[in-house]
Amino acid sequence: QRLFLSLLSPDWSVLPDAIIKMIETIFMAFLSTALAIPFAFVMSFWSAQNLSNTKTRYSIYLALRTLMNITRSVEALIWALIFSIWVGIGPFAGMLALMVHSVASLTKQYSEIVESVNEGPIEGILSTGATRLQMIWFAIVPQVVLPYISFTVYRWDINVRMATIIGLVGGGGIGTKLIQYSNQSQWEKVGCLIVVIAIVVWLMDQASAVIREALK
């Protein structure tokens, strides 16, 4: 009962520091998403089954799909622990963890979009003697660019939430402060951080929904 009363009586003196740490968390999520986009974009075309029409391409497709499934099955929390040991505790480790997880997730989502494109433009472009790269750029990219943006915005929204969690294992951001105050039983300060996290997550969720709706 004392714990809940403390959480419901936030200590607003830590609000400025909480806001700074929350900005760090949002930026960490943004940077990890932005860095994941080019990798996922390129790999999505190699991970699409409808573009794997030769033995070599199909082998690459299977290898990439397997690698992405394995990478995605490892939680971002585990990646944060791995990178914390490798590069040290802090936001950089958290950003790398989110980036790796984002590459795997976005590659899967992007490739599924590619697999559902209209085949008509592809056949039309190929009939003109276009190369594979030209076919992808002129026949597929125009069909997938808006869904790609929509999924990317949604991924950033997810990464903001995940960035808060990976901070608990030294991934930087507001999660680090959360675990620090929890270990010191400073529940009033924890209550303030929870309020900040809840408000930011709600705002991000609303903004993400509006942007994705506008892209339809």
C-alpha cells in the first residue's frame, strides 16, 4: 500500500531531468529506426519470394529470411545486454540493440509488402528490356513507398517504448533512471518518471496513428 501511495504522489523535482532523459530515449529510438531503414530497404527485395526466380536468388532469399527470423526472435533486451558488454553501458548500446531488431522486423514487413505488389507493372517494365534494378525502381518502389513509410513510422513508435525497457539493462535513456530510482526505493521519483513515460507514449501513439492514416 505504501508503494502505491508513493507512486501516486510523484516527486516533480526530478521532472526536468526526466524530460531530458525522455528526449534522449526518443532520439535513440529515432536514430536506430533511421539507420535501420536503408539496410531493411535493400534486403527486403532480396527477401521477397516473388523476386527469387533463380536458384541463386532463392538461396539468398532463404538465407536472409532465416537470419532475419533468428535476429527478430532475440528480444531487444537481450541485444542491449550483448551490446552493453561489447561497447559499454549507455545510449549507444541501446541504439545498436534497437537498430539490429528494427532491421530484422522492417525487412520482414517490407518484404511481405513487396510480395503483395501488382505483377502487371513488373511484366510491363521487363518487356521493355529493363534490368532487374530498373524493374525494382520503376515497377515496385512506387507501389511500396507509402506502405514502407507507414510501417517505418509504426516501428519508430514501437522503438520509443522498447527504448524505455532496454534502459533497465544499461541501454541509456529514461529506463536507466527508472531502474536507478527503483533500486534506491525512491518511489515518488519513479512515479514522476512513469507519468512522463505514459504521456510521451500516448502522444507518440496518437501521432503515429495520424501519420499512418494520412498516408493511406
